[in-house]
Amino acid sequence: MTRTLSITIKENNYQDLKKLIGSRQISRFVNQAVEKELEQKKKELIAAYQSSAKSKKLQKEAQIWEEALEDIK
């Protein structure tokens, strides 16, 4: 499935895209660039989660929050 999206970019970036990619290929190029960037962000989030899951300090803080939430119920 695809969606039509209206975006705004700097004029010089648009001109470079037209020259280097071709005006009929810009959507495909931008989609591939976004997919690549999103994949990188997902990897960063996973790494950050795994790092925080190992943190004793964050585990203790999470336990405190869980106990506080239990008190509210």
C-alpha cells in the first residue's frame, strides 16, 4: 500500500534530486531513504532499550514506579 504525501524540502535539495535521481524517480528515492533511516532508528531504539534493561539503577526506578502505581489502584 502506498500513501500520497506532500512534503517541503529546500530548493537546492530538490534541484539536486532532479539532477541526480531524475524527477520521475524522486518518490522511490525518498521512500528508500526513509526506510533506511527508519531501520537505523529502530536499531538505535533496540540498543537503547537493551542497555537500559541492563541498568540496575533504571530497574530500581522502574520498581519504584510500579509500586507507586500499585498504591494508586
